[in-house]
Amino acid sequence: MKPLKKYQVASFFAGIGGFDLGLEKAGMEVVFQCEINKFCQKVLRKNWPKISLHTDITQLEANEIPESSVWCGGFPCQDVSSANQGKRKGLEGARSGLFYTYAKLIEERKPEWLIIENVPGLLNSHDGQDFKVVIDTLVELGYGVSWRVLDAKYFGTPQRRRRVYIVASLGNMRSSRVLFEQGATRFTDKQGQGERANATGTSHSGLSKADIYSIQHASIGRKASAGPQAKGYRNDGETYTLDSRGSSDAVCSPDVAFRIRASAGISRELDSNRFRAVGNAVAVPIVEWIGKRIIAIDQEDDYWVR
């Protein structure tokens, strides 16, 4: 088997670097970032000070992007999110419509792998027509496209966070083997206890129990019974989905009496930016899993990454 070249990653709509961190943990190398939010830019520059950072994808030329075999990013979700019922413009919106800008860059450079993350609302925006546009566009560009809704709670985090992950592989359908592995699948219950199911029974994987949860006030958005996107109080080792509106009031420990972990000395403005950035971020453990699966599939196929 030929040794694989180092996987180099170009990160678009990078936010605070959730994709970047996850793919680095998988063994890849980030060589380019693109992010327009000024607060997120500060976070990226602090954690990746030597990486080229472009600030506006609409002003980006394809030849400015370094050679990279993996492109990742979640184009803005606001126009397709079910949280904006009645106001969803879909891919016609100025924010989610940046998918077309991204697709144009993909067309010009044709990286071997694409990883895209977005809210589940993308699946039913405009009765599914927006999602069809995304898939059809990537297929027309020569990619084999697979997608799957994954929840961060099943990857060892104490947060319910369902997101659709699209993986596309240039020239064939090896993307399907990334998202849908054969054999046993590791999962966790809502308390964060890990197990592995197999043909002979079930064994514990040793994941630690979650030690934090968040309190979110129900006055913003939905009722506490509204599934993963609900708001309200939980004391079962997991939190509802943290969102970009900063509606999480406190992060607490579930195994002691009501004790709020204060963030002393942090301004209200900075705290708001932090919540917004976290609410828009991807789940690092999911991205790490996808990155490792990409490497594993290429190794199985003796595939030489250009």
C-alpha cells in the first residue's frame, strides 16, 4: 500500500474552527481558512496564527486557495433553518445562498473530498427543493454524494445537536462508506454512557458520564417539549441545542446542588459573541469521526491523495 500524503484542509465559513479542530484531531492539516465574522476571525488567528485567513468568500478567487484535498464548511443556515418558520428564503436568501458562491469555487478546483454541515431544516426547505439543488449541483460537478443526520449526543457530548452532514467524494461513491460504516456502531445513551453493539452482545466503551448541563430560558423560542431545539431546564446530563441567539443562561454541574459556574470579568458583549459563536459551531467529535473515516476509506482503497 502506498503511503498517503498529508491531508491538507481548506476551511470555509470556518466560524471558530470546529471543523478545523476536528480534522486536525483526525490527523489532517489545515492550510486555509475563510470567515467573515470579526469575533470569529480573532479566535481563528489566536489558534491558527500561521494559517492564511480570507475574510469574504464573495471576494475570493479560486487560485488564492492553497492546494488541498479536503474542503469543509457549513454555509450559513439562517435562510433554511426551521427556527425561522415563515421567514425561510432558502437558497434564495442572501446568507444561505452563499452555497452557490462555494459551489463555483468547488467547480474551479475540484478537491477530492467535501464535507458540508447544516441544520436539518435544509432537508425540507422549500419542500425539499433547496436540498435537491445542493445535491444535484455537487453531482453535476462530478461528486458521489452521501448525507446523514448525526446528533452530537451520540458522540460523547452532553448536548443534543442534530445536524445534516454531507460528504462528497470526487469521481465515485466512496463517500457512502464514510458516513455508513459496516458492522458495529458505537453509541451513547442520554447520560453519556458509551456502548458498542455487536453480534455477541453489548459492551461498555468507557465513555465518562457528562458532568455539565445548561439552563436555557423558555421565554425565547420554543416550549421545553419541542425536542432538541427546546428551551428550559434539564438535569439529566445533557443540554438542549445551544443556539446562536445566546439563550443559554448558565452552565452548571448536574451532580451537585444548584451551582452556577460564573464567568467573572467577562463583558456582556463578549459573552454574547461567545454564545453566538458556539451556537453556530459544529460538533468537533463528529467532524473528527468523519475525518478518520475518510482516511480509513482511502487506505482501504490504496488511494493516492493528490
